[in-house]
Amino acid sequence: MKALSIILAVLLVAAIGAGAYFTLQYRDAQEELDLKNDKIKEQEFRIKKLEDRVDEISKQLEEEIARVSQEKEQEIERLRNAQNQLVDELKTEIEDKQIQIKQLADKLSVSMVDKILFPSGRAELTDEGLKVLERVGNIIKKVEDKIIRVEGHTDNVPIHPRLQDQFPTNWELSTARATNVVRFLEDKVRIDPRKLQAVGLSQHHPVASNKTVAGREAKIGGLKYNCCQLNRRSQERTNWRPTKNQKIRGRYESFRSC
């Protein structure tokens, strides 16, 4: 009987010990589960915040795209209006194929056959050229936030020896012509010089084939609106002004006539 009591006591102690052990194991497991649940809730909270942020950024992006698209459409419409005004103003010259006006998206180009603007082999503007440029300039200066790029082109015929002191190559001639147009647009038409660029392209960017007489006679000077990366206006301003000796009969010339 005594032995049975001892056995029962041992079993009872073992049961209590096992119960206590499993209770501790359960408590540890429950605490671990609670900790994991807390982490899951924390992650869910972070995910929700990120989703809300993504939604916010997506909305802002959509609004920005809509704004930029609207501005671009307005910009194109302004150029279209300028093109229509130029076509109306220069109808005769366009019909005579002396001037070409083209619009491609947010760029507008006005190309002029060089004989309108310059005597052969010279850089000073003709009286007719001054009148045409003034008419063009009074229209294009109304277009805001666009760079006006003036390009000078030549054919591939070498400069005549008697002119080479002034223009050693077609580079100098094309650059001088573009510069004189820019100076006129600034000084006479009063276009902000920060919107103006003068570029001489010589014979290396022909507007027509240099292999034929007709092509070589198709030298064109171009006024182009460009956007950028420079599709906004430059902040660098030139302080250059023509000297007294360079003002001849109201014409602004970078070189003396031969």
C-alpha cells in the first residue's frame, strides 16, 4: 500500500511537472505568436502607408501630366496662330517660293531664300530683306518662352578671292549673315536677345543638293523656334551693341561691303 502511495505521488509530481512544462511552452508559443502577429500588423500598416503614398504620387503624376499636356497644347496652338499670321502676312513671298513656313509639333521654322536678304557673297541685309525681317519679327516676338534660332546656310561654291579678306570660307559668311539677322531682330524689332541664337552652318547642312545649279541657288536662312532641353529661353544675355561705324543707312553690318 505504501509503495502504491509512493508511485501515485511520483506520478502526480510528474503530471504536475509536465503540466507546468507544457504551460510554459504554450505561454512561450503564444507570446511568440503574439509577437509575430504584431509584426504582421506593423507590416500591414507600413504597406497601407506605402499604398496610400503610391496613390498620392500617382494622382500627382496624373495631374502633372494633364498640366504639361495642356501647356504643350497651348504652346502648339500659339505657334499655330503665329504660323497663320505669318502665312497671311507673307502670302506673296510664299507664293513666289521665296519663303517657306513649316510647323512640326512645338517647333516653327521660317526659311528664306538668301537672295531676299543678302546680295550675292555679302552679309549685309538688303532693303527688301530688312522689310521682310521686320514683318516676320513683329509676329514671332509675340510668342513667349521660345528660343529663336537663326541659321545661316551657304552653297559649296568657294568664296571669291576678292571677298576672302572678309570671308575666308563659307563658315564666316554664313555666321556673319546669321549674326546680322539676329542683331536686326534685337535692335530694330526689339526682340529680347536672351531669346536669340545665331548659328552659321556653312555648306555642310544644305537645304538642297549642291550638285545642281538650282540646288546651289536654294540657299536658305532659317528662323526656327526651338524648345529644349533646352526648350526654354537662356538666361545669358549679350551686352554687345553695334559701333557707330557699323551702322550704315539703318543697316547693321558686321563687315564692310567690298
